[in-house]
Amino acid sequence: MLPLVAVLPMVLFSLFLLNRVWDDGRLSSEKDLQQLLQAQTLALERELDGLQRELRRVSDAVARMGLSESEFKSYAGAVVAHNTAWENISLTDAQGRLLMQTDPDPNASEGLSREHVMRALHGGLPVHSDVLRHPGQSHYRVAIAVPLPADKNTAGVLSGELAPGAVSAILTGYSSGSLFVTVLDRQYRVVGRNREIERYQGQSIGEDRVALIRREPGGGSAQAENLSGQMHRVVWQRAANGWTVVVGEDVTVYEAPLRRSLLLLLAAGLGLLLLGMLASRIAGRYLESQFVLLKTDAQSLASGGEWRTQTTRIAEIRALRDALSEADRRLAEARASRERAMAALQEADQRKDQFLSVLAHELRNPMAPLRNAVALLQTRTRDDPVSTRMLALADRQLRHLVRLVDDLLDVARITRGRLDLQREPLILQEILNEAIESTSLLIQEQSQVLETQLPETQILLLADRVRLVQVFENLLSNASKYSPQGELIRVEVEVRASSVCVRVIDRGVGLEPQDLEQVFEIYRQIETSVHRSQGGLGIGLALVRRLVMLHGGTVTASSEGPGKGCSFEVMLPLPAAKQNA
């Protein structure tokens, strides 16, 4: 059956391949046109930028030195003489009146449109004109208008008119043969062309072609007639100054090689198809026998049997057999290694949790006498300002240390499953007020402003008072530590259908998007200088999330980015009676 089955796919593949070759040939030709278009556009923009910079240097000199008419003609005339692209450089005042020009003919610029000059004057930026025609003359020009520097006491515009063939000279150096390149102004009139510029300069390309380009003004491709009436494949692109560059090639020129290639491919494909049918009949029988053997051995390996070594003349099947044998050996080794590693990790994790729990208990024991000693010393040193400040500092650090140790103990209890919630009916507003009172000293020390938005109606929760207060204390402390002095911290409460949402919003250091989940990981601190300066073990927010989850809720963080603050949102379920109400 192999030869018969192979015929239809090969025929279909050949047809598909012929179609792809045709399409790829057309795409390749269009890609070549696109590359030429980009090169032409880049060359045009680079040349115009150079002319614009040259005109700016003249503009700076005129504004800086306040040249007289004779000096202007001498200085700007040297620029025109040095660069054949320029035909005339003129100076216009703020009212659009012509003051000076390099062309000796006093009427050289009379009657020309000054619309681009006024746009440059009012916009304060260089402006490239559309095609301009001199009265009484057959040739066309384009101009570049550059405003005089705004930091000088003068106001006006320097306008440089390009020679009729200046734009076309840029194009002729980059195209040849059957290709044509045309540059259009904003009114879709010909500014330059790589051939027959005298015939087409200043002409409109026609309503049909204009409508075609306007559908995709930034750039596109289509098949259309050129200005000579020949069918071309054309691509176009909008240049930086608003002009449009169009590149085209005669359809028959680029399709002829494709047709020849398709005929050769079709003939070769038919010959190969016949040879393939003969070869497939011979090779198919041998391949079938080898695959049957390989299948039998693979099934034996899958069922747990031994892998049998078979010899074959087909290198690929031999390599596959060797790979399956090696994979079986490595899989067994990896399984044993993974089991050993998992056991070691579990043991290490248990030892870590046990060590942290013991460490926290040992650290907690000396805290109470230390705090009592500090409190006693504070009562006896009220008249000594230095001692008072030092004892206040010691008291704050002791309270901070107690908080860290308590958080560490709670995390250890949660990790080991030994933290039980003492649920009771609670009023959410009372919980928040208790947390605010506990953190008020820290917020006052930072001269920060705490703003609350709590509902007047009491919100009933079934929760552990101590743990819920601990959640909001941690969030408020976190907001205060990572907010500048004098900033606003806001607490909002929103009641929903089956839950209540509490938001703690600050205007502090903010977070990167990738850090919004990492802040809840235990022992994880975001690497910023502000975080390092505040210290901590990186367990406060991890504890918040775990305590909220024990209450059946969720906690999420959001931030618009570094320096734009953070918002932590705690979602807690309402009791069933409240939900039904």
C-alpha cells in the first residue's frame, strides 16, 4: 500500500509547492521592492536632513550676526555655489515679506506660495513645501523653510529653494533597469523621479492612484498602472517630511523568471514522483519489518520487560534503539535521585522550621525584661534630653524586634499547622481602629497623614480578633515604612455581595509589575535601596497573606510602578446571615 498511499500526498504536495514557489517568488520580489523603497526613503531623508542642517547653519549665522543684504548674499551665496542642490536662499520677515535672497533676479521668488514659510514661522519647526512653480517659467521647485532661532531678538524664516533636479538626483543613484522611483509631495504631485523628470515633475499622479495611496497613507503595496500606463507592482512609504516615496517594477519583468522556475520545477517533480514510487515500494517492505521489531521491543519496555538489543542496517532506527535504551537507564537513575533529593529537602525543611521556632522562642524570652528596663529608665531620666531620646530610640527598636519575633513565630506555627483561629463575632470598624491606634505612633513619627473611609453601618465578621488586627497592623506599618515623610496613607472599606474589601493605599516607593506577587513570598524582599534601608526579615506580607487565607479571604497588591505607591486589597467573606440579608 505504501506506493499507492505515497502518490496522492506527493501530488498534492507538488501542487502546494508550485503554488508556494509562485507566492514566495512574488513575496520575494515585493520584499526586494520594499528594501529598495526603504533605501530610497532613507537616502531622501538623509539628503534632506543634510540640506536642512546646512540651512540651519545659515539661519544661525543670520540671527547671530545680523547680516546686511550684501553680507547675506555673500554668505548664503557661497552656500548655494558650494552645493548644487540649492538654487536660491531667501530671508522672510515675521509678516511673510521677502527681505533678501541670493538669486540676482529680483523676481525669482515673486508669485511663489509662501504657505510653507508661514507654517515654519508659526510652528517654530522646519517645513518642506509642496511643488512650487515659478511664474513665467516651465520648471518646478521645492523649498525648505527654517525659522530663525527663537532665542534671538529677530523673527523670520530662512527658505531654501532646491534646484529642479535635486530630488531626482538622489533617486537615480539607487535604481536602474525596469524599476521606477517617484517622490510625491503632500498633494501627490511629482517632486522627483528617477527617469523622465522633465516630463512628469509637478504633475498629479491621477485620482485613482491618489485614492489607492490614501487608503494606506503610511505605506502599502498594490498592482496599478504607472504614469506611462504600464501595469506595475508598486510599493510606497510616507517619508518623515510628509512626502511619499513610490517604487514600482513592471509586472512582466518579475513574473517571467517565476514562470520559468515553475515549469522546471513541475517537470522535475513529475520525474521524481515516478522514481519515488518505485523506490518506495522497495524500501517500504524493509522499513515495515524493522518498525514491527522496534514496536515489539518498545511495548516490552513500556510493560516493564527487558530491553532487547536488535541489529539493523537503518542508522536512524539503530540510533532510536540506542536512545530508548539510554533513556530507560537514565530515567531509572533520575527517579532514584529525585526520591533521595525529595527526602533530603523534606528533612531540611522540617529542620529549618524547627530551628526558626526555637530561635524565635529563645529571642522572645529576653524581650520582656528589656522593655521593662527601658520603661523604668524612662521614668528616671525625664530631665535628661539626651537620655530621653536614646531610651525612646531603644524602645522603638525593641518594639520592632518584638514584632519581628512574633511574626516569625506565627509563620513557623502556620507552616507547621499549629496556628488555630479563635473565631468570634467582630465589628470590622473596631478591628481597623485598633490597628490604626497601634500604628499611630509610627505614622506620627513620619509626619504622615492617615485618612479613613469607613461605612457608618457596622460590618460584622466571624474572625480571630488578634490575627485580624495583626493583618492590618502589618499593612499599615508597611505603608508607613515605605512612604516618604508627610505623605498620605488611606484606608478604604467597600462592602460587596458576599464579602468586604479593605484597601490600604500609600504613595510610597511603588513596585514593578513582576514584584507584585513576590512581595508575599516568605523571606523575600524586593531589591531596592529603600527596602534595604528599612530592614526586616521579609515575612510581614507573607504572614498577612497566610492569616487572610486562614480566614477564607484573599490579599492582592497593585501598583502603577516605582515611585507611584501601592494598594493592598484584603477580601474577607461575610457571615452567611449577612450574605442572606
